[in-house]
Amino acid sequence: MPAPIVPLAQMRGLLPERGALVGLDLGEKTIGVAVSDPDRQLATGVETIMRKAFAVDAARLFALAAERKVIGFVLGLPLNMNGTEGPRAQSARAFARNLAGRTELPIGLWDERLSTAAVERDLIAADASRRRRKAVIDQHAAAFILQGALDRLRRGDV
């Protein structure tokens, strides 16, 4: 049975009390990956996957999920500033559908507008070089997305 793909608000009811989540920032060439602790308090950037074929990318994601005993995925949904969905959001939904066909872990979609821009500002403020920013921005964006989702799930006002 394929995994449910739901807005974050509906994901809360699908999760056990404890267990880590994986956060994903989907780019055209990379996938930023972050993971939470089992109590879902803190998101940490883990890896940037250079995209290849979907099967290869999914295998790496599932390996990371198994290592960290995760109970679900949170995918950043890149909405337009006016809240509509453009090609990038449609691509993220297609990725979620493909992922859902290979797992039973729930997949929550979380609005990620401006996440990469916010992370880049933080990295510039921290005086990270252009090379360093390029190397870590995707996993930091994934952590930013996942942390926002964790905070919202914890508050319960999703």
C-alpha cells in the first residue's frame, strides 16, 4: 500500500508519539536532507544528494531513513508567493507520489517559501564563503524546512 501524502496538518494524526522525521529540500540537481531527533525537537542537516535517477535517489533516502529509524518524511512544497502552485510545486508533488509508491511511511507536505533565501542570508551573516555556502545550502534548507514543520507539529496549530 502506498504511503499517504498529506498536508502537514493531517500528518500529525499519522505519527506515533516518538520517532524521527526526514526533511527534504528538493532541487533540480540536488536533494537537501535533514533529520530530527526521535522527540522531534531539533532538525539537523545530514547530507546533500546529487540527483541521478529517481530509483538511485530514493534508495539513498531509504538507506538514511533506515539508519536513523525515521517514521515519516516532510517534503518542502515550493509554493509561489501568492500561494499558488507552479512547476516546482508540481515537481515536488510528483516526487512525493513516486516516493509514496515505494514506502508506507507517511509523507507530509510543508510550505517552504523563501527557505533557501533565508538560509543563504544566515550563511552570509555567518561569513561563510561562496564555496562553503554552495556545499551546505541544500541540507541547511532541508533543516530549516523540517524545523518549521517540527515547531508547527509541536504547537498543534497546523
